[in-house]
Amino acid sequence: MDLDKKEFKALVSLLEDDDQEISSHVEGKIMSLGSDIIPYLEEQWENSFDPNVQRKIEDMIHNLQFSQLKEKLKDWKEGGAESLLEGMWLISLYQYPDTDLNELNKEVEQIYYDIWVELKEDLHPYDQVKIINSALFSKLKFRANTKNFHSPNNSFLKSVLESKKGNPISLSVIYMLVAEKLGMPIYGVNLPNLFIVTYKSEETQFYINAFNRGLIFSKKDIDNYLANLNLTPKPIYYEPCSNEDIIKRVLRNLIMAYEKLDDHQKADEIKELLIEVSGGIDFDALGL
């Protein structure tokens, strides 16, 4: 920051000015200082007793954090979208800016340890998956959030790890993150209306529904599912999808969640995040 604290405090005090032109000019000046200014803005918010100034500061903090988040998501995509955990962490930052990536990783590692102690390498993959299911859904009590299926919190990994309730994709993500640490070949599959995971090795492939306590099923079951929806089978419905595809689907879910709440401002912001991950306009997601 080019200004010292005293100068910055004087600048923020001008937000109280009734002249809209002066106030807007000051906001523009503060915003031009970039995201490094956020801690100073938070300090000024705490020291202010004017609700209008506090609201202006809140809006500026949010806009700075949002710009920063868009850049981080763009960097994540351009860097190869290698870490699913990092992608989910970035989405959590939208609602919970203080979310710590290392803390999320520690929570996933704790789940991994709870399963690892019971897992034996010579077990058949079905039996290994049953041990994961028992630990996740019986011992640790992760479950489907059927009561608030469209809640935005179902898309934020931080919230799902805390409440142990999620939607199909967030529960599947936890399943995949734990499986990755266990060295198991478990990946996400983009089924219509339902996100699932697949165990896929050279010898074996089967499917798991994390939203239904880890129910194991076969390719034939997917055939039947698609037939019931009158959909033509496509490879995408059977094979692993990319981390980028997963994050895009989480963002689409969030857009729908905010639209159901009539929070169109947040829905529009999430559309901007989706554009960053898509590397351009995602017409399907934007309903265009």
C-alpha cells in the first residue's frame, strides 16, 4: 500500500461525505489499491460507527475479494486444474473468505486415517469400498442433505465437512479426495441429475453413489437409469470426468441454489466464476 495508515484513515473518512461524486471518487481510489488493502479496510470497518460507511466498506471488501477469487480460479484452470481440493477450496472462499486450504486438507486427512487403519490391501475392491462406506456413512455420519437439497452450503466443502451433510457432488468429492490419499482409482462421473463416482482399474469397473451411503452398482444400472430418463447413452455417463468438469458442475449447482433463493446478485457472480473456469462464456450454464 502506497498510503500510510494515517493517510488511509483520512481517505476512508471521506466516505462519510454526502456528496455522491466525492464518495464515489474515494471508493474508486481505495479499490485501485488492490486486495492488499483488505486488512486495512477490515480495521476501518471495526473502528467505524457509521452504518452507511460500514456498508460501503463491506461492499469494497467483497468486490476486492471477488476479483482476487476470479484470478485464483483462472490460475487454477490454466495450471492444469490438478488439485480437486484446491478447486473446492476456491469455491468455499466465495462464501467463507477466511477458509484455509491447509485446514481443509487436515480434515480430509483425518477421514483418511480413520479409513486407512481398517483397510487391507489384499481385499477385493468391493470390500475396500464397503470399508470406506462404513467409515464415512456409519462411523463419521456423513449423509445426504435431503431436507435442504438446494442449499448453497451443499456446494462449499468447508460447510459440508463441518455439517457432514451435502449433495451428490460434494459427498462424491469427499469420497474422491479420501480415495486419492488411499491410492485407490476412484473418480467422478457426470451423470445427468446425479453425480456419482466410479472405481476403475484395468481389471475392474463399478460405480458408487455417495449420496445413497455408497451404494455399489453396475454399468447395467446406469443403462436402466438413462433409459428411464429417455436419454441416449454417451461415454461421458460412464467414464471419469476431469477436475475442471467437477468444479464447473459445482458452480452450476450454486447458480441454481442462489436463483431458487432469488439472490440474483450472487447467482450472477457465480456465473462470472464459471466463465473463468470455462475459459469463456458457458452458454449452457447461463441459459443462453
